[in-house]
Amino acid sequence: MGSPTCRLVSGFNSLNRTNVILQHLRMSKHTDAAEVLLERKGCAGVITLNRPKFLNALNLSMIRHIYPQLKNWEQDPETFLIIIKGTGGKAFCAGGDIRVISEAGKANQKIAQDFFREEYTLNNAIGSCRKPYVALIHGITMGGGVGLSVHGRFRVATEKSLFAMPETAIGLFPDVGGGYFLPRLRGKLGYFLALTGFRLKGRDVYAAGIATHFVDSEKSKIDQDKSFILEEHMDNINSWFSANTVEQIIENLQQDGSSFALEQLKIINKMSPTSLKITLRQLIEGSSKTLQEVFTMEYRLSQACMGGHDFYEGVRAVLIDKDQSPKWRPADLKEVTDEDLNNYFKSLGSNDLKF
């Protein structure tokens, strides 16, 4: 346990901000053509997401490389910890490769099933990993990137970290275990982040409880005493988002009438009505489920979304045509019935994700 990387384990346990993290952040400039690099460095297994031109977006091939190696390192007595990081400096991982999944889903190709099944299986393996798992969430960390980090034992944010779960804007829901970790953040913060896609930056990722540690990658002293960006709004967020229906949350925001409330109202009103209702129920149900039960629920939701309209329309509006004007169907919350909602959550029978 003499190498700097090995000392990282004890360093974390004593909450010591070690130089090893900075070392790894600065070494993240690979030119290798492989989409994911899997290396042993001293006593650490190091996973490097290596698609910098695509902000290290996660695809099925990467998942299929990472999962077996993670399992091998977990069993290997010579491997003391596992580190995951991204190349390029801009992103840890900006999410799953959603465009590819959208095209596959439209063509009814099996990848739309396989991607979510195997992604959630990897997320679960991270959550149950018996070795210390350290995610260096430097840069953009959204959607699928959150799934690769938030379930691990240690998540290290830097001043460049940018966290969000923006799925309601593309007709999806905050998956990769969002139904587990979001309702477990303090108060109703997770419900707010899930429904609005609000972005947290830098130290706020740590203050919110998404990260377990914060280091400044440049070692300059910045914002040391700055309070959590949402601190002044937390009492209101807890009140507004404690409602059991999206309609009631919207009414709460309207009745409040403050500029912050109206800003959130404007954002929520742009989201897919179906996604909003799915997401609220996902978090309410997920608050009392195990992580594995949440993944089973989310796999059902993912496949229902693949069979619907809004996901494809959201991807078109946000990622393909970029007109930012999705035409949701249904377009109104009241048209999304309880029966519609129940269909999203129903069992897939033999196709359910099981652990």
C-alpha cells in the first residue's frame, strides 16, 4: 500500500484532499483511439472514458468493456481501488449516447433494449462494488455520467464540475438510478433537480450531496466560503415540491409568485408532461425501494419511453434539429391519465430487469 494511488484509499477515509486526485486529473489527456481505456496503475484499476469529441458520451460498446473489467478488479486481491475519469478536460461524461439510442428505438432495433439493460446492470455493479470506487467528476457530468459516478463510494467534484439530470426536456426521465439517489438528497432537492433539470456547478455539486469530496483542480483558493447556491430557496423548494402531483407543484409555484418560483414554473412548463408525471412517481416510489428495485422499475420506464412519442420528439428538438420547440403528445398534463402512467410502470414479465 506504499504507492501514492494506494494511499488514496486511506486518504479518503480520513477526508484528506490528496495530490493523487490532482495527478489523475492532469494525466487525463489521452490520444489513444480506444473509446475507453482500462489500465492497472500500481494497486488501482483505472477506467478512462476516452471520447472527448463527444464529451465522453457513454455507448454500449464502452459499457461492455467496463463491466467485465470492473468485476475482474473487484475480485483481484492485487487491486485495492478503482478510479474512473474522463479525458479532454471538458467532461467526465455528458450522458448516454442518446442520438444512437433514439435512432435504434425508432427502427425497433434490439440496442434500445440492450443499452438500458446493460447500463443499469453496470450502474448496479458500481453501487455494490466491494472495492473503493472513486469517480473524478471533473467537467460535465449528466445522465449516464451520473450513473457511472453517483453510486460509487467516492465522488470527487472540482471547480469545473457541472451536474444535471436534464431528461424531462427530452421526453425521458432521470434514470441510471435517479429514482434512488434523488429522493435521498436533503429535503425535496432531488425532486426539484429531477423535474427542472437545474444545473449545479463546482462546489455546489458537493454541497448538494452529489459529490462526497471537493478538490480544486488548479489548487487555487476559490469560493471557499460561498454558500450553496440554492440555500436561500431550500425552505421554499421543500414546500413546493412536497406535493404528490405535478399539477399541485405547479399551483404551488404559481401561488408563490416570486421571481425564482416563476422562473422554475417557466422551465417546468417546457418539459414533456408525460416525463414530468413519470418522474415524480418514479422518485416517490423510489424513495422506499432498494437500488436494485429502482433499476427494475427504471428499465420498465425506459422501454415504455422507447415505445412512446415524446423521447423521439425531445431528441429531435434538442439534439438533432436543435429548434428547442418539441411538440409533446399529449401536450397538457391533464391529458396524461393515471391509466397512461400505470402502463409505464407495469411489469415486463420475463423481460423485466432482474438481479
